[in-house]
Amino acid sequence: MNAAAADPADNNATDGYGDFDFIVVSNRLPVDRVKSDGEESWRRSPGGLVTALAPVMGKADGAWVGWHGAPDEEVDQFDHDNMHLLPVPLSSSEVELYYEGFSNATLWPLYHDVIAPPEFHRTWWDSYRTVNRRFADAAASMAAKGATVWVQDYQLQLVPQMLRKDRPDLKIGFFNHIPFPPLEIFAQLPWRRAIIEGLLGADLIGFQRPSDASNFLRCVRRFAGHTVRQQQVQVQTEEGISYVSRAESFPISIDVDQITELAKREDIVERSKQIRRELGDPKTVLLGVDRLDYTKGISHRLKAYGELLEDGTLTVEDASLIQVASPSRERVEQYRLLREEVEGTVGRINGTYDTMGSTAIRYLHHSYPVEEMVALYLAADVMLVTALRDGMNLVAKEYVAARTNNTGALVLSEFAGAADQLRQAVLVNPHDIDGLKSAVLDAINMPDREAQRRMRLMRRQVLQNDVERWSKNFLNALQQTEPGEEG
Ligand code: G6P
């Protein structure tokens, strides 16, 4: 690894700077370790972010800094798929305090409308600071003079300010993939000012929805006292540097080409038919796909669906719900409790309504490769996205992209960022169980022509705004920000 940055005041020095012009920093590296025949190798992780950034990486001499996913292990930097990867180590205690603790039991619930109670512990905060410092140092060691560094998500909110202090030569961007909470909720955080100042180290701070950006700007005014004009914050550092930091929304999207190409593949279309047959060929297949997370509103969805069966409005011969719940953060208490609750409910509903030939809910606690996901999207007449709060929800966009023949209906929570773009979905407030039940019925019974009209409009939106366009928009806006000035 290169030494830390040289004295940035020395404009002619190149020694001590890293070699890369474009650096992405995220909690996880965009690769997963796979083992076959006793041999270990890396495979690109599924997901839009890496697809959007891999081409930029290749062209711009890019590197990616992130945790490789295993505690107590140092891994040397390596190349994979035209990307240079720098693994950042985390000890098991840091996984517990920084990742499971501060990131996923303090910030995650706080930023998602306190659906679960956030816990505040000073030891977690200390670890968050230590780990953010390690990521910042790793990024600084890789960054060439004047490089662009793009920091991702809530696990690393202190990194922008740390980088700006050590390397004022850099262009620094930050993107928050999850919601940013209203001031009245953010106010609970004992370290609220430090987080705001951490983020303000970036030249450009991106959010999913305009409301996230305005929540953030209200918090800046209240807790950091900088001057805010529209979307711009005038920041004055202790070192006497002044610069403008902008906060703006850039709704993320998906790799549209990948999904539409898979949706046309014959074997995948065949697989989607097989899925329906295996369910006993119900008239309607409903689908939910989520990480098993309390923000996703899985319990609300199951309650509404269970009541529709209880009322006799639906029968298991008419309809079947496939619920994919991919395992997530399983050592965090709230996630364990949720799993018990969801699995108890599924068991009760199936026990009551299943017959030998038909099932109410086919529950799958697995994650699947994208090919199988697309087959599921093709098999589903109705997609249910009932999040109680969600930064974006890419599953909704993937479903829409996969429906190449414009059939199918999407029930979508108004609390997911995707509701800003997918206006023709059947929009719901998932807390309103009666409203949710009628939304599900409306989607099931929607006349074909109406469903096609809506799907066509939603597809147009998604197809025109894929994840590559998202990253270009962000990076262009970042390049247009003004450099800081001493004064
Ligand atoms: C959300 C977050 C990501 C995170 C992902 C999976 O989408 O915005 O930053 O990587 O969940 O969670 P995990 O804790 O497994 O990384």
C-alpha cells in the first residue's frame, strides 16, 4: 500500500499520492468470495452500483475501496474485472460495533422512521469513527493528485470530511442510498453535528428523493449553523478554507439492459412457466422480493393477504403468493425477531389455508441469482412492494423492466423512493391494511388495457433512466462544483 498523502500544500509534489484518478469507497467491495473445488476466487456481486461504475473504473484508472466481508482477515489489493480493489480489514469486534451496531442498529432504524427503536452506544460510535478513519486513509493512499473520490452510503458518513482535511486537492462526492430522516427524528442522534459535518466534507451530497435532500439541509441549518442558500451550503473549515457543498437528489436505478435481455431469454421464459406450474397453476401469482428487513413491510403484506383469504375474497386456488426473503444481518437482534415473526405468520396462514395441491404462500428464505429473479418477475401477475420506508427499492424497477410485454401490475408503497418515478403503480400506504387489501384486489382485477397502459408508462420511465445515466448525472454534477478557496 502507498504511503499516506504528501503535504497537499506542495503543489508540485507527486510523491506520496496514489495512482488512481477515480475511487469508489463503500462498506462492501463489489465482489463476493466463492469457493469451488477447494479453490477460492472472487465473483462480481449482483447489483446496479457495480454495473454502473465498472465502465467508469476501467476508463478512468479507477479503484474501489471496501470491506471484503470476512472479519479478522487482511487481504492484499488485487485486480478483478478491470477494477482495482483495495480490501479494508475489519476485526470481529469492529463488525459487531461499527457494522452490526452503529450502522445497522443505530443509523439504519433512525434513518428509516424509527420503525425499530435505534440504540445509542458510545462504544459503537467510537468504532464507527475508527473504521471511517481507516476507509478515509485507504482512499487517500490510492488517490492521485486531484482525483475524484465517490463515497457511498450511511456506513461511511464521516469519510468526506476526513478526506477533505487530509487531501484538499480531491473532488469528493457522497451518495446516501437510504432515506435521510426528518430533523425531528435526526435530532435524537447524540452525534448529530459530527455526522452533518462529516457529510459536508463532500462537494456534492446525493440523495434518493428531493425530500431527503431537504431534510438534510434543515439539519445543516439547525445543527451546524452554516449558511444554506437553496441547495448550497457555505462551509468554513477550522483551517480557514471555505467552499460550497451541494445537496441534491439523484434517484438511483437498475441495469436495464441486463434485466430486459434476461427477460427475453427462452430458458428464463420457460423457467417462469415452470414456476407457475409448480405452484399448481393458480389464476394469479403474487410476488414479494425483499431482504428480510423490518423496513420492507413484509408483516403488513402478510396480514393483508391473510385477511383476504380469511374473508374468502381470495382462495388458494385463485391466488398464490411467492415471498422471497433473502437472509440479512442475521446477528442483529431486530432481524432475528423479525424472522421469527414472519415465519410464524407464514406458518399460520399456510397451516390454515393450504390444500394438498395449492399453497397460500411459498416462502423462500434464500437469495437467488439474477436469472431466477427475472424468471420470478415473469411468473408474477402482481408484484407487491409494501415498504414502510425505503430509500429507493430497486425490485420495483426490476419488475417493471422485466415486463417486456407490458403486462402485470405493481402495488407500490408511497414510502419507497421509487414511488416518485413509478407514478402509475397502484400506490399504497401499507399501514392502512384495508387500503392495502383493496390495492391488492385492484391490481389482481385490473382490466388488461388499463394494466398495459400503466406498465407502458412505467417502463418508459425506467428504460430512459438506467443506473448508468444515474452515475453519469452524479459525476457530471460533481465535476461542475467549484473548488474550495482559502480565505
Ligand atoms: C442497503 C444498503 C447497502 C447495503 C445493503 C445490504 O441496500 O443501502 O449499503 O450494502 O442494504 O446490506 P448489508 O448490511 O448486507 O451490506
